[in-house]
Amino acid sequence: MVIFVVGLVCLFGAGGLLEILGWQTMNLVLMPWLGLAAASLVWLGLTTDLGPHLGGEAFEEAKRQNQRICRQARGSLGHWHNALALPTPRKEKPPKNRNAVPLTI
């Protein structure tokens, strides 16, 4: 319930600030927050250890291991995915008219 109340107060507060300050001032007021968010993302990118790059043989080994796990999962689950598949539409053949006489010219 607190989340909804805070959201409602923020909604009406934003409308009130926009009415009092206008678009130009609101954009200028929000610039430091935008800069803080951008600086946080840059800092996170610089301090995060991404680990060794998977290239060449390491990538191929990870790919084979992933395929092996997927095959094992399919084997243990059976063919449940076929039950969820939509039926393919069948082309209906036109009914045969048994009384029709072939035309020969």
C-alpha cells in the first residue's frame, strides 16, 4: 500500500512542479540526476571484471557443453514441446465430383 501512496504523491508532485517551474526549468533540474546516473554506469563499467574472453577453443567447448545439456534436457522431458506446438494447417483437397465427365476436344 505504501508503494501506491508514494507513487500517487510523486505523480501529483511531478504535475505540480511542472506547472510551477515549466519544461525548461524541469529539464535543468533533472540534468544533475541524469549526469549522476551516467557517471554510475561508467564507474560500474570500469570497475567490473568481465573475466577472460571466450574465444577460439574455449568458446567451442562452451558451445558443445551447452548443446549436450540441451540434449539431456530434451531426453528427460520427452516430447512435451510437441504437445504445445500449434497444428499445421492442412491443405484441403477439393471434393471429387463422381458424376463429372472428362472433357475431351
